[in-house]
Amino acid sequence: MVCGLAANVAAAFLWRDVWALVLGHVVSALWMTASAALLCRKAPAPRAKSAPIDLAFSRQVTVSNLLAYAGNNIGLVVGYRFPAADLGFFNRGQQLFNLTSFAFLTPITEVGFALLCRLRSEGGYRQAYMALARRVAVLFIPYAVVLPMVAADLVRALLGPRWDAAGPILAWFAPAVLAQAFAAPFAQLLLSQGRSAELRNFTVADLVVRAGGAILGSGYGVAGMAAGFSLATLLISVPLMAWIGGRSGPVRLGHQLAAIWPGAALAVVAFAGAAAGAVAARGLHAGWPRLLVIAGTAALAWSALCLFLRPAREALLGRGLANA
């Protein structure tokens, strides 16, 4: 991320056109490829008999990934009806929304996915999935609840006052952050059980839901577009995920609910801490001063409950995954 950012800034200073954004993506991809080659030089030993490749499964996963990407970026397509500046504010809000997922959520779920694929017993699989889902919930449900309270100050602190219009957009992405806490383990659940066709069918429905929400919300501006996208994801896609994931296999709906309750409890406490911080931050300048107070009190409240709530503490330490 740092390498791509440096390339973006340097190219923007030199070229001052859209190709600076392209270069940042290319440099990031080259950096990840080169670092992977340097860190993983030893190739796995060839097996005596290689397993056959399931092309149908691969095609379904590819289609699911493409549809998921389209669904996550559908708001930019709807943005044809807005001026370029408004679409730029929407893009910055969406980038900040995606940053957390890219930096924290994906590494957690990818490691858990590798473990789920190895497990054969239903009990061990269920325990590992619940530990994975609980860790995601403990981190992301509180963050989603606090995000609307700090979005404006976060945008001001990171991007400056000229980007203040992106603050409400980022705040309306909070329901989508909450939905991500359910969506990331859901994809790993279906794929690790070989249920790629169900995942493909879900991503088709999810694309329609998100596109419909963004289109309906776009009548209220770019913030309304973010609100329609997020609320459709949370209120329609998440219940659909829970139903599909729990209708077969070792993980049922009750297990999914049992996995998220520590995250919900932490969210209540974090919200109370953020509210207290907002009261204490009255009179402070927008940006870093308010952000540090509000986010700091939320983090302190969250940390205090983590110490006393054993399931949350074990989820953070990864004990459920380690013992699976």
C-alpha cells in the first residue's frame, strides 16, 4: 500500500493526469508479486499423483469473484448522474471504507479459509468457523457502530478540509462495514465446503440488491447512493447469507448467531465510549483532536470489556483457531 501510494504521488506530481492512478495499481501488483517470490522461494515438492482440477468449481468461483467486485463498485457506475467532483467525494469515501477490509479483514479470513479446507470432522470444522467468525465480529462490529461518529473527523484528519463532503458518505458506509463482518466468513464457509454454485447464485442476487439500493438512493445525492448501497447490503444480503450458509453443512444459523454475540456486546460498550468521548470533545477542532478523543474513548471501552469477556479475549488471541 505504501509503495503504491508513493508511486501515485510521484506520478501525479510529474504527469498530472489519470495515468498516475493506473501506475499506483501496477506498482502495487508488481510489489506484491516480487515480495511473494522473495519470501517464498522454495517451491512445494511435486506429489506422486496430482489431484484433478475441478474446472466447474473454478469457473463458479471466478464468476462469483467478478460479480462480488462489480457489486462492491456498483456505486461508481450509478455516479454517471452526478458531477465529477461529487463522484470524487464518493470515491474517497468508498476507498476509506475498503481500506479496512483490505488491510485487516482479508488477511484474517484468508488464513482461516486455509484451515477450514483441511478439517474433516464436523465438530472441528464448526469450532474453527465459529472462532473465525467471532474474531471478525469482535473487531468489525464495534468499528461499524463507531464509524458514523468519527467519519467526519477521520476524513478531515486524513484528507484535509477540502474533502469534508466525503465524511457523510463514509458514515453511510457503516452498515456495509457491519455487513462485511458477516460476508467475509460466509464466502469462506461455502467455498471450504465446495458449495461454489450456491456462492455464485448468491453473488448474482447480491449484485441486483446492491445495484437496486444504490440506484434508489442516488435520488438523494451521493450520500444517498452510499446509504442505499449499505442498507440494501445489511437488510437484504445479510439475512440471505445467514439462510444460505445455515441450510446445510455443519454450521447452522444458531452457530452463526452464537459466534457474533461477543462482537455485539463489545459494539454496545464501544458506542457508549464514543458517545462519552463526543461529549468530552465539544469545543475541540475538527480532525485529529476530536478523532483522537472519540476514537480513543471507544477503544478504551472496547479494550476494557475484552479483558473481562472471555470469548472476546480468546477470539482476539486466536485460541479457537489454534485448537481446531
